[in-house]
Amino acid sequence: AVVSTQSTGDSTVTILSTFQNPGLEALYGDKFWDVPPSGEGFIVNIGTLIEDITDRRVKAVRHQVRQIEKERYSIPFFFNPSFDADIGMSLTGKRTRAGERHKIFGEWMREYLPGVEPGLLGKTT
């Protein structure tokens, strides 16, 4: 099966509806497992910024999308902090990985987005 690029959802929280569509897989241990379609509910994914800010007490989940033989749709909602939110320190006051390069979320997002959504900010990779 063809698989899209693996991701941890590098931002904060993603709320996803996959309806009845299969194909989302999450890494557990050393194996990718099928995530049941959300049906009338939602799937909540925690991104690496949350993992970083919580000193890894809340884990980001590596996931991927397996190609299937039908056209499908899903609806994601990316829940992120305000542009000027401080991401430089964790909840316990430690420097975050993101904070090594950027103090505020908006600066980090300007660097991150072109890599995952080329052309979105007017830049292509």
C-alpha cells in the first residue's frame, strides 16, 4: 500500500473527522495500526509542540495515511495558539525544542508551514 509521509502533527492539537473513511494509521510500539474511522465523532491528535511544552508528559502520536482505492474526504481543525504565544519555555520552565529557534508561535509557524504546505505563505520549496 502506498503511504503518505509520516507525521506527528507538529503543531498543537488537531481535531479530525474522517467520517466512515479508513486509511489513517497510528504508530504504537514499532508497528502502524489502523485507526477506526471517526464516524459521527472526532479523532484528536496531539502535536509535537504540546509534547515539548509538557516536557513529554503528553506524547505526540506519529501517524500516516494509507492510500485506498476510493476517493475520500476528511475535515481537520488545527487548534493553535495565538500568533504571539510564547512557546520558548515548557510548563516547568525548561527551554523547548521550538524555543531554541523561536520564542513565539507565529515565528515558528512561518518557518514550519512552507515545508508542509508549499505555496501557502507565498513561498515554494
